Amino acid sequence: MEALIERYAADKEYDKIIDAWLKIAEAERGRVNLRSKIFYGNALLHLQQEQKAAEIYQQVVDQMSASDEQATDLVSLRKVLADIYTASGNYPAASTEYQKISEDYRKMG
């Protein structure tokens, strides 16, 4: 299913990405690779489903924060998440993410 999501993402077939994601059992979604989750989040954004996109990006950011992923990747994803929160009017959550971005940059030096 992940390969299918990636192919749909390359072709910008956002509806098909959503359909493919919904075919994944909920119990299995936690094991889907980060790249597929990001493609799903992007598809939600393109289909103007900011709230759901924010949930997916928050999951990705949380997962990356708990691992040894590259800090620059995490900062980039936090920025997208903060921008989604801003666009959807969730300013407290956006502010929190922007503060975390600043902290991350300080840690990187």
C-alpha cells in the first residue's frame, strides 16, 4: 500500500492517496512509514482538510522527536505543522510549534 501511496503522490492524485490510506486497517497505520504519512498529510492539505492534516503531521513530528531522525528534517516538518495550525486558526498550537522550532535551531548551533 505504501508503494501505491507513493505512486499516487508522484502523480498528484490526492483523492487516490486518501482512498489508499483509508484501506489500511487502523491498527496498521501506526506502522506505516513516515514518508507515506507525509504524503497522506499533504493530500489532506491539498484537499483543504487542514485539521486532519495537522493531526497527521503532529503524529509524524512526535514520532520523529522520539527517534534519532535528522534535526533539519524535524524542523522542516515542525514548520509545516506550525503553518497548518496558523492557517486553521489554531494560534496557541502554532505558537508552541514555532517556539520548538526556535529551540531546535539553537540546539543545532
